[in-house]
Amino acid sequence: MRNIVVEESKFLDVEELDVEMVERKGLGHPDYICDAVAEAVSVGLSKYYEENFGKILHHNVDKVLLVGGQSNPRFGGGEVLQPIYILVSGRLTTEVRTAGGVEPVPFGSIILDSTKRWIKENFRFLNPDVHVIVDYKVGRGSADLRAIVEAETAVPLANDTSVGLSFAPLSPLERLVLETERLLNSREFKTKYPMVGEDVKVMGLRNGKKISLTVAAAMISSLIRDAGEYWAAKEQVAEEVRRLAEKIVPGREVEVYVNTGDIREKNVVYLTVTGTSSEHGDDGATGRGNRVNGLITPFRPMSMEATAGKNPVSHVGKVYNVVARAIANSIYERLRDRGVSTVYVSLLSQIGKPIDMPHMANIKLKMAKGAPLTLDIRREAESIADEELANIRRYTAKIVRGEVELF
């Protein structure tokens, strides 16, 4: 029997609080780049291990550092003076003993190819061969961790003692912050407003019923001829966000601020050559960005784990966060009509134990006013969690195929 405890949540729903704050670091943010590079490298390694050795071998490349470069953006042009430096660090399987002898893994090529491919696929003006230096410092994992990950067991063994957390559903402010960044970085938006770069960060504040969104949007210097065009572009961004807000939070008062660091009188504006602040001194690191729901939610329980870059087989810092989100979403969708308003899920592992048997699976259910937490609701929530945990191995393939949101 799995150790699953279902209880009534004593947390206030965030909508019951007077103040709520939510953040999303978008596609071109230095921290997002580090998460994405770490995950791209993990996927590249996983596919190589599977294709050549029949299974995903031990690796954790969840320590990526980005050191910002230097640039000289100006209206109508600009250039990168010093490239961005990305360092991929971690532990991985560097060689495999086979029947034919010891076979080396071309991990250096995998790291470089995976990183540059991700940049090419996600940026329009950042050239990974010109504007970025990719480096790596990796080593073999310890013998005990390799043995745990590669143990021939029916269910993978957890290679860490850690907690995975998630919740459902998103609040209106959380949905608005998430969808605002997705809108500004959508293909359709870039076609309509190509001058808006990929580095978009959205900070949401709700004070009572009033919402304010502070948007930082890097502008492409070569596509903006003068200050007039820049200020017009800012207003276009703000207007598109206001339209989105009317759909997601209809009837709410929403203020939108774009690039509030600009100083019009001194002609200080947020211009970039490549579309990311990484080009001029803004640094990044894996794990400082969004959680598995794509948001940073300081008014909710949050995991401190970096999901990106960890192996997708047995590293509970990745797998448990993903599964916790799946459990929370499933319970909410199936039980909301019976009064469940919010679901919080926490999964605790023990290193060396089967990942489908957490040390504790704690489910907290917030009930709508007047709705009782009945025994039937508790049992169904427990059944949903039990089913997801029993099928936990399916998430490995989903993660490698890119079907699961990680940040």
C-alpha cells in the first residue's frame, strides 16, 4: 500500500488574500535560457543513451550558468561586442562497458549540439555561432548514484531524497501572467510585432480586485528607427496585453506597465541587438526561474528543485514535480463539481527506494464554502494519486519527447 494521506487544506485560497503576486520569466530571460539549455542537453544525452545502449543512463546536468556579454544597441542597428558565455556543468555517464570493450560517449558534441540547436530554434536574432560561447565542465557520477540509477529493478529507484510539489487550478492572476508571456512570445505576435524580442518577463500583482502587470520586453534595436517608434511599440505591447486581460479576467481593472526602467527625458530605453538581456551583462542560472507550472508563485507552496537537466528516469527532483502537477490537475478536474476548489500535492522520496512508492504522498483539498470533505471524496483523491504513481514510468518518455512542461 502506498503511503497516501488526504486531508483538508487549512490554506486560504490565494483569491481570498488581499494581495497576490506572481511572476513568469519568459523564453529569452537568462534564467529561462539556462533551464532550457540544461533540459536540451539532458534530452540529447537521454536519446543517445537509449539509441546506443538501450536505456537512459545516469546524468544530471542541472547546473548551467550564463554569464552575460556586452553589446552596443542603437536605433536602427547595433552589435554584440562580447559574446554570451554559457557553462554546462554536472555529472553524466562518459563511457559504457560493453561486450566489445569500453565505448566512450561523445558527451562534448552532444552538449554543444543540443545547446546551439535550442538557441537556433527559439531566437530570431541570437546567433549561437557568433554571439554565444558554449563551454562545459562535467564529470562522472559517483559510484553509489550510478548504481541506483542503473539498477536492474522493475521500478527505478529514487536517486535523491527530495520533495515534489504542485497545485491546481491556477488563479486568474496566475493564468493571466502565464498567458501574457505566451502571447508576447507567440509566432503570431512576432509576425505582427517583430521588434519585440524574446526576453519577456511578466510580474503580476493583485491588490484586492485591482490587477497590475509589469512587463519587461526587450526590443530589437535594428527594427526600431527612433525613439518615436520605440514608444509606439511599447504602447502596442500594452494594448495587446490589455486585450488579453479582457478575455482572461473580464470585468477586472487591469493596469499594464511596459519597460518601466525607461527614462524618456534621457533617452534611456530597453534596446537589445539579439532580443535578450543576456547580451549585456544580465546573468542566469538553472533553477532560478519558473516551476513546473511555468510560474514563480511566492504565495503558494513551492519546490526549490530545478526540474531542468535532471535525468528523467529516477531523479525525483524532476519526476515528482511533474507527477505532483498531474495528480493535482486530475483531482481538481474530477472533483471540482463536488466542491473541491484547490488541490495541493506533495510527494516525498527516499533515496534508493522505488519511485512509485513515495515515503509520503500528501494531498490537501480545499473545499468550497459549505461543501464537506466526505470519505468518498478522500477515497477518490487517493485513488487518483495511486493510479498516477502506479504509472509513473510513463512520464520518462513524455519528458524526453518534450510533452511535459517543466518551466
